[in-house]
Amino acid sequence: MHFSTRAAVIATSLTLLLSGCGSSSPDAETGPAIVTQPASATIISGSNSVLSVVASGTGLAYQWYRDGTAIAGATSAIYTATEAGAYYVVVSADDGSITSANATIALTTAPVITAQPSSATILTGTSQALTVAADGDALAYQWYKDGVAMDGATAATYSASAAGSYSVTVTNAAGAATSTAAVIAVSPDVTAPVITTQPLAQTVNAGTGVAFSVVVNGVSVAYQWYRNDTPIAGATGRTYTITTANANSAGTYKVVVTNTAGTATSAGVALAVNVLSAGTNTASVVAAANAFLATLSAEQKAVALDATSSTTVLFDYALANANQWTNLPGSRHGLRLNTATLDAAQLAAANAVISKALSATGLTLLGELRAADQVLAGAQATGTGTGMGGGNGTPPTGSMPTDGTGTVPGTGAAGAFPADGTGTPPAGAGGMGGTGVAALGYGSDLYSIAFVGTPSAASPWILQVAGHHLAYNITYNGSKVNATPTFIGVEPPDWTVAADGTVTVTNNASTAGAAHAPMERQRAAVYNLAEAIYQDDATAAAARLVGTFTDVIMGASGNSDGNYKSLVYPTTGRGLQYSSMNDAQKAYTRAAIEAWVNTQAADVAATLLGDYLSDDALADTYVGYGVGQNGSKADFSAWPNAKAAPLDAQRSYIRIDGPRVWIEFVVQQGVVYGTNVHYHTIWRDKTADYGGSF
């Protein structure tokens, strides 16, 4: 602290002391009082901010807190903060105590360019808009032509009309980043684009994919697709693809193609979607379930006497049996989906049930999450993980059996991970990413199938497929269908597998080998939504939630879904309302909901999306986010986020909160790979979890 600041503090304190001596000692009646509150600040990563408080009272003592946790040794009126967080101080005196206001310390990092300006050939006398997109706080821009700074070219977009090589440098207090060069060529021969092949009208079944495309003659063309004359966010390529069509996908599609010489608009073509009515698929799932039961022994299909039994697939239809899913590693109730528990015919029959119940997307997700768990098992068995909160950042490698089985760690004693990724790991033999096989129960062999209730086309029952980082709870009740709660998480977020089975956790799955990123569909959906919200200061402010999020708040509690009966969804402070969003934000909100719901069979997905995406439901739907630990926004970029400190993304949080639908996504620190992040998500239905029966 500068001398002048110290002097001011001392002078203020002396004034307070003298004024107290000349009065009837109000502190003796009211306790200590805070005269000067600690101040918020934004600092560069690696620097600090001095927080101070001035208080009146006798026998004063101080204790500073960060994010609600007492800071060891921080017991003076001044504290030097080096980490982002919400800080406050409790001032105690002989006759009471008082808590200061929060001072928020935010860290800013150097800019990271996320979208480069594009080269183009333009018509003489016209201009081309060059645009850069960058992550970072308080950004400033300077454009250059042929290496020379241009006066007044200080925005994210610059209109170039002259031939040359253009680049832009993006700066803030923490550093700078320079874009790649965009080369602009000028020609009198550029002509307006001509569409030579029009898109085609199509009819598809709900749950399947569909693509529209055009063929165009022209140079440096840009595309924008429309549905019912409304631009589709992010649909800016020659082909527009809908991965999983549903009832809300139906409409008239067209594309507008532009360059500097003119514009061409395609024909509008219709997409019709055949939507399966609710429960259409139930009979086929029941038939597959009964076929599976027919392969089992008497013991394997006896009704369980214990909710945690792993010797049978059948459980009575009761909440105590339904809510056994958890996000922790280890065994589940029901029959394990492995060759030690089921013979080849039984395993094939079990997989047939699952295949009938899920969409192709949901089935692929299940397989990829099991593969991720096998990566964790291999890392712990070989000691190649980096451990919780440690490691040197070197991408770990290891060997994964090509058959996807391998050695599964023992189960050990149960325990719970701390929600913020710190603290003591669960009890059991072995260490976290360390020198032996940990007793946490990782591995693809530990995923299970269970029936809660007897499979029936008329009476309610639940198909459960569960393991570490996955819980599908699909309820069938005649024509009533539901698929929640659904928990999805993953660690590591991405990796590659070479031809010889060698696994490399590369941070971005970019090295040689088959790339795996199980939750890329969900991650990209929330990334697009969050980035669209940040583009507007007003919507960013409206969507920002109070507090810090270290895990999903409506997830499992302890070793089962113990939260279920006590869930209370927010009625205030819900974030940005759908009606206040722009078209892009609305489109990304709908797409994010679809990313979870479309894991289910077509009839289930179509039914739920019809409710979740109806006009009335969307009118009462909100999006809210919580910022990452060292930033001003939630960061859902693909790992490693192109940042100097990628773990700054942890605690990034976003949720979608509608009349029925509830979806959360949070970034956490890795457990086995402690220098990476991992994801937790939950999809719930406020009125129909477990079919609404309990």
C-alpha cells in the first residue's frame, strides 16, 4: 500500500477513535461498524489487488473469506488477493461482529482469437467486411494493411475496399493476439453468384438426419440459411444439416448466397417430419425386454430383495429402487453389461433392449462414455493419470485393450468427491492417478441394466442403463413416455486411440488415431448458446446468475438420487428470459435442449420436444450462467480452450430452466487427469422425472 493510502487509513481510524471518545461510546451498544468497504477490482493473471477494510470498535479482529471459505492467516485489516473470487471480511470486536460487503476480484487474461478474418476476391468499387472474434475482457482492436496500422480501424470489423493483406491485433491489459492475414483481391470481373443446383424438398421420420445443400457459381460467396424466413444461427455453409429432426424442424428452408457483386436466393423448399406418437416404440422395447428376460436364469430375473442388488435385473416399481443412480464411479444395481455376468446371448439380448430404447445418438453416447471410463481405468492401473489438481500438463499416454475390456479396478469403499474438485478423494486402496489401481470402480464393465417394474405395454416400468457418468432412466407407461432424470458426464473430455490401442489424452483429440469426444454435441450446444448471449452486454448481464457453481445443483446426492424428493426449482433469479433473446440466442436455446432430448428414441424425443419447445413453454424458459473461476464469463470452449490456464474454465456453468425442462452443464477439474477438465450435466423434467409416478 502506498504511504498516502496508509496515512489516510490511519487518519480515518484516529478520527473514529477520537469521535468515539467524545461520545457516549456507541460501539459498546452497537458493536463494530465498517466505515470503508473492500473494493472490487480486475487484475491481470499473476498480479494482485490489495483489499482493505476500515472499521470502528474496540479490540478489533479480522478474518478474510474467499467464496465463503476462511483464508488461513488472513487476519489483518489488509489482504492481498491473487486469485479470482468473492472476498469479504468479518470484523469482530469485544461486543460483536460485522461482515463487510463482497469485493469481487476478477482475473483477465490475454485475448484469444476464436474466428479469423477470411480472404476474398471483391468487385472493383465494393468492399468486404473483415471480421475477427476473440475471447477476453476489455478488448481493443487495431487493423493493419500490408503491415501498416490504419487510422480509425479499431473495431472488430473492418470494411476493406483495396487490395492488400489485412490483419488485426487484439489487445487488453494482459496481452495481445494477432490474426492470420486475410488477402483481399480486387477485380472488375467478379459477378453475382448463380445457384446452379437448388435444395430439394424432403420428408423424413423424426429422429433421423436431413441435409439441404446448393451448388453455386461465384467467387468469395457467403451463405445464410433460413427456416420460415428466419435466419438459422450458425447455418452459414453450402450445406445445412439437421442431425436429428423433430416436429419443430418442419418448415420451409432456403439459402441466400452473397458476394460483393450481388445476391442469389434459392427456392424455398419444404421439410416434412413424420412424428411418431407417444408410446409408439413402447411395444418394441417391451418385446426386447421380454426376450432378454427369457435368456436369464431364475436368479437373474428374480425380483430383488435389496435395492442395490447386482444379481438380478428385476426390481419392484418403487422410488427406493428407481433412484439408485449416481455420478460416482463403482458398481450399480442390476446386471452388469459384461461377459463375466452375462453370456454372449444374454449380452446381445440386453444390448438389443438398449438399442430399441435409444436413438442412434444416445446409443453412441453410451458406448463412448463407457470407453471414457475404460481410459480412466487404464490410467489408474498404469499410473499415467496426472492426479487431482496436479501434474505438469504433459499429455498422458497409456495402453487401452482394443477389445474395450481390460482390467477393471476394484470397487473399494464408497466415498464422495468434493464438488469443487479439491480435498480428499473417496476412501479405498490406491491413489488418484498415482501408482496403482485405485479403488474407485472405473471401467466399461461396470455399466448395468435394470428394470424397475415388470416390462409392460400398459403399466408403468423404468428401464435403467447406468454407470459412472451416465444414468438413463426411461419410463414406459402405455402412451406416456419420459426419459429423466438423465445424468451425463465425461472424463477425459477427449482422447485418441492409435491402431495399436495406445490411448493419448491430447486435450483436443487432434493427434493421429481415432478421435473420441463423447459429449461434443452437448458441449458445442452450450458453447454456442453462451457465446451468443455474451455478444450483447444486456443479455449477458440478464443471464448471469448469482454465486459460484462447482457442480450441477439438481444432481444426485451422496450415493443415489437422494435429492429427488426435496428438489425446489428457482422461481426468481432464473436468468435471461426467452422472450428477451434475439433470434440467434433463441435458436441456440432450442438446439441445446435438443442435444439432450434427442438421445432418446424418436417417439420419446418428439413427445418431449413438443412440450419443451411449444410457444407457451418457451415463453417461460430462461437461460442462466455462472462464470469460470478466473474469468468474467462461462467458458465452454473445446479443451484446452486455447488459454494459458485452461483450468480457469472450471466452475463455468449454464442451465436451461423451463416450465418442465431443466438442463445443467458444469465444467469441473479432472479427477484422474487433474490437469484437464471434465463435465457434469443433468437433464430433469420438473413434472415427470421417473414418469411422474413418485
